[in-house]
Amino acid sequence: MDIIFVPLLNVLQYAIELYVWVVIIHIIMSWLVNFNVINVSNQFVVIMNNFLYAVTEPVLQRIRRFLPSFSGLDLSPLVLILILMFLARVVGQLASKLI
């Protein structure tokens, strides 16, 4: 059982860490678009922005329902990153206990 379960937990941990990077890239890209650093008429920028929005926004909307408003400051990505880092550590500890 450990032969299958430990690598599966490792893949899950890597997927969680990859999603953290996707959230960070989404944050940076949204800042760059809002400050007009990136040209939004570029087709690649539009595709990347739509992809990042579609991947991260469903989770962020669920977190925003529980967070109070902080005068226009969106803390939902920070909360999501903290939750994902916690989950990655839990999965890593589970994998190390099974070895």
C-alpha cells in the first residue's frame, strides 16, 4: 500500500505547491495589468490573464465570502496561499510518516 500511497501524496504535495505559484503569478499579473505595465491588447496577455482568472477565481470567491472588507484591500489570495502551504505541509508529513 505504501508503494502507491507515498508517491501519490508526493504528487499531491507538488500539485499544491504548483497551485501556490499559479496564485502568486495571478496576483503579480493583475497588478501589472492594473498599473498599465502590461499591454492588455496583446493576445498572449489576454489568454494568460483569462486562464489565471479561471483557475484561481472560483477558490478566491469562496474565501472572499468569509473575509471582511478591508477598505478595498483583497486579502483572499494571502489566505489561500496560507491554507495551501498548510495543506502541503500536512501532506508532506503524511508521506514521511508512511515511509
